[in-house]
Amino acid sequence: YLQSSKIVYNHIGPKAYVLPREYNRNEAANIYNFPVRSDDVFVVTFPKSGTTWTQELVWLLLNDLDYEKAKKKLNDRFPFLEASLFSFEDTFSGHVKDGEVQDFGPPTVDDIKALPSPRFIKTHLPLSLLPPNLLEETKVVYVTRDPRDVAVSFYHHYKLMRVMAPDRDFKTYWNFFMNGKITFGPYFASVLEAWEKRNHPNMLFLFYEELSKDLPGVIRRVANFFDRKITEEQIEELREHLKFDNFKKNKSVNYQDMQDKGIFMKDGGFVRKGKVGGWREYFDEEMTVQAEKWINDYVKDTDFKFPE
Ligand code: A3P
């Protein structure tokens, strides 16, 4: 099913998470023992839950809304902790120009360790695989999203990254998703781990649906969480900057470079639809019922609730 020879998924970790091969080989302990600083800022998510959107919001709020500085690529301002665990060697080695390597690929965990403070770090790893003192040391923003929309978004992402054949149907993908057999899966194991910590004073737990419904309200919550003052005018400016249409056009956040480098397919894009409930176009009657049962089975013994 997974076509790429570049990525081999292993079931490892305390809850049998599906993680890139290199994690298992080299970096599990390095990440678990990552020295957290009190001025680090972490955005932790399951993939396709609104990570990029939240990163840009958080970064701007904590960088005096400096839109000039925000022209630098988000990946450089807010690196992806486990980016180097995905083996893109063959793609990256293509960037030799005039006999010189132009691009050495993503930063390693050690590169990120060595960054000056304040560090902004994105990760898709579940909390149990991150440093155990993370929440004691610093602030974490966690974002989640309706798993049906996550699955549709991830399905397109798999195609974008050529991890999956372009003609694969969604139903097959959804079955893998439900069974946790997708990168960083299972979805609920990861989300419920974070949910348990949602009342920790250093944890802000957000939903994509909240950003979508009331972005100014979320901006205020994030500002409060980080003890930042923000005026109504600044909120309005930030809301405009983060608006889907503007975000899609913004080359510092839309991963256009990944397409330019050929890492992503030419068709499609990272900032894709940005809809709540777009899953309805992909689920037939049977899948809809099945999905409701699947969600309910996971949440029924918890107080986890998606926003109304
Ligand atoms: P869709 O594929 O459903 O459109 P992540 O950053 O975690 O990978 O999440 C990507 C998802 O967030 C994509 O969802 C993308 O379109 C959506 N997204 C990114 N920026 C957005 C924005 N400014 N407004 C709304 N949705 C956004």
C-alpha cells in the first residue's frame, strides 16, 4: 500500500505508534532526552490538524507581529523536530548545481538542539515520546481536528508526497487511518494523550474548528496563554494575515518551495481547502456510520469532546 521505498513504517513506542524508520534507528533517545529550555515554544499536533496555521499565529504573536521577519520561511523560523527522520536523500541529492550541493536537507535534531533561544519547535510526536519534563519546563500549544477531516487532508498529503499512488481510493486510506496504520498514527492514541494534559497550566489545547469559527477569539486565547498584550487592531491585522486565501498565497508558509524542489508533486498544494466538514464529500453512508461508531468507541470512556 505504501509505495515509497524512502519511508518504511515500523510499529514502535509505548503505544505502537507508526513512526519513520530513522526514528527507531537513531533518534528516539535523542528526542526523548532533548534538553528543553524554559523559553522554548512547542506546537505539537497530529499531522494535518492545523499545525502550520497555528505555528504562524504563535510565531507572530511572540515576535512582536513582525511581518517583515515573517517573510523568512516558516520551516526556518519554526523547525520540524523530526524532519530529518524522513529519508528524502534521493530527492535532496538532486539539488546539486554547478558541482555544489545546494541544499543539505532539513535540520537534524542536533541542529535544532543547538539553535539559540527562543526556539520555536514543531513536532508531530505524541507527548509520551517527547521529553517527559516538557510541560514542566515550557509552554506547549496542541492542536487537533475532526479525524475525518484529518484523514481526508492526510490522504491528499500522502499523494502530494508521493507516499501513495495517485489513484488510491479514499475508502482504502480511511481503513488504514482507522486502524492507526498511517504516519504518527493511531490518531486517537496521540490526541487522547494530549487531552489528558489539557488542564496543565503550560498546555493550551486548541481545535482547528475553533480557529476556523473564531480566529480572533483563538488569537486572544493564545496571547493570554503567553502573557502578551494585543490590541483589536493587531488582532484584525493578524486575522487578515492568517486568512486561508492569504495563507495559500504566502510563500513563506505554503510550502511552495517543496513543490519547486520536486519533493511535493506539482499537482495540488499543501494549503489545500481549509474547510471544516469537507469529509462529507468523501464518506458514503456506510463509512459515515462506521466513522461515528469508531469515534464514539474511542471517546466514550473519556470526557473528550469536539467543539459544537
Ligand atoms: P486541508 O487539507 O483540509 O485543506 P497541517 O498544517 O497540520 O499539515 O494542516 C494542513 C491543513 O490545514 C490543510 O487542510 C490546510 O489547508 C489547512 N490550513 C492551512 N492553513 C490554513 C488557513 N490559514 N486557514 C484554514 N486552513 C488552513
